[in-house]
Amino acid sequence: MKSSILIIYTGGTIGMKEDPQDGTLKPFDFSQIKDEVPELNKFDVRIDSYTFDPLIDSSDMEPSIWVQLAQLISERYEDYDGFVVLHGTDTMAYSASALSFMLEGLTKPVIFTGSQLPIGVPRTDGKENLISAVEIAAAKDHEGHARVPEVCIFFDSKLLRGNRSTKYSAEAFNAFASPNCPPLAEAGINIRYNTDIIRKPVYWDTMLRVQTQLDTRVAILKVHPGMTPQVMRAVVADPQTRACIIETYGSGNALSKPWFLDLVKQASDEGKILLNVTQCKAGTVNMDLYATGASLKNVGVLSGADITTEAALGKLFSLMGRSENDKWVKTMLEKDLCGEISK
């Protein structure tokens, strides 16, 4: 029995085609995707499509749309073997990270992809990204199970875990990077799967559960030279802020000035959830390494280990949406839930 794939077009560059009348870029009809990308006809795969209406510019992506996307996948889950989500690149890593936490018990591929150039222009990277994403989403092992039952990003010949990815370049075709986790697969003459890294469910007959309650009361504070108490207080001490991601230097270091630590302690004493995430693209937070990191740990800041900011945001939204118990949220934050941090 051949595989079936649902292509979900949310918006973004990949779905654009030049209008022959006025030369402007306009979205094309994805029900005719095999006419635009005839190479897809060579796969023994049933391909259907669903287009968001209205289309979403990725800069306007928000949690309510993640909920719509997760619910759509849930509604069509039994009808398809895999899903390919076409998405603008600017917030793709945020969306893929969020969906990885929202889709519990996932046993099928959800592959995000897009392009830097529209699919209708001669040098587009969109066709190759789409073709490989479909092939991976349809791939099964010798037991008939999905080769990659995860939320991923496929871009420029590499399949990356969604919650380990970050946008790396605004112009190059290799737009995404995953510095702390190797690719799950690489497409060359053949697609080579890194089976030792790919996460598999304990039970393949697990029912998909969709987490739709998201608590977005999260702020992000980027530590920087010259930061003032007024700026920090506005971000961390706001009464509407339940959690704050603190982007620190290096292995988790920040200012050693008394006012900085006093404000962090005050926020912690008020019950706010504080997560230390490094500004570096590669590496991990280690708050035992230097005195400034240890000072943060001593006042209640949690280590984000090697999590990305995108994944930290999605993880907090999801955990906080599940419970008002901050102690439980803090406990779960430091656990690896779906491959977002290294064990």
C-alpha cells in the first residue's frame, strides 16, 4: 500500500509564482502541485494539499496559528502517513519547536520546509526542498513504521530536528543550522538516515494527543553591555510576566553588578520562572563554571543546557499551558522531553 502525504501550505516564499501579466509574485494553487513540480509524479505516493486561508506571512506567525496547525494535523492524522508543512523561513524554527511539544505521542513525520527563492523562478531551492521533504515524510522502515517520526526541518539537503534548529542565514540556501545536534538525515545521491539519533516512540500504536493550551506570558531578556536596571526591570519585573528566558554570555554568564543579581533574585522570589539560555549558537549553559553563572544559579535561575531560544519559548508556552504549578513547570523544564536538549 503506497504512502499518503498531506502538504500544508501556511504561506511563505516557496508557494509564490510570477504572474505573467504583471510580473508580481502571487501564491499558486497547491492542488496543482504536481504540475508545478512534475518530479513528484515519480514517487509512488498519494499527495494531497491544504492551503491556509488567509495565508500567513511568517513574520505574523503566532501561537493561535500553531494551534490551528496542530489541530489540522490531528484531524487528518489517520488519513496520512506523513505531513509536509510549507512555511516562511523567518519563524520556521519557532513553529517547528512549538509543534514538537504540542504533538504528544507523534508516530508520523511532520516535516517543515520552505525556500529562499520562490518555486516558480529558475534557480529556486524550493523544488529540491519540497521533493526531499515529501520523500522523507513518506519513507518507512522494513516494519512499515515511519523512518523519522519527529517534527523536523528539511533545508538544503539536511533534515534537522525542529526543536534543535535556528535560522542561520537570511540569504544562503543553507538557511538553517543545528549546532548542538547532528542532522537526522542528509540527502545526496541517496538519503542517508542517522538512525542512532532519530527518536522513536516506545509504542507505535500510541494515540496522538494535541496540546492546545499555551500560556504565552514569557519574556526574553538579552543580556548586553550597557544594559540598565530600568530596561531589565521592564522586562523581568512586569506583573504579566510568568517566565523569562535570560539570554546570557558564553556558558551562562551575566553581569556581576549587585543591581542585576538583586533584580534576578527579586523576580525569583516573586515566583517567576527564570531560564538561562546561552547567546552562543553552539555549546551549553554550565552555571558551575564561573562565579557569575553560579550567582544566577544561587538565586533560582534554571539551566537551559544547550536548548535554543526558539525551543525554550515553545517549551515554556506548552508547559505553562498545562499547569499553573510553577514548581512542576520548573522540574519539567530541565528534562529532555522530545530531544530539545542533550542528555
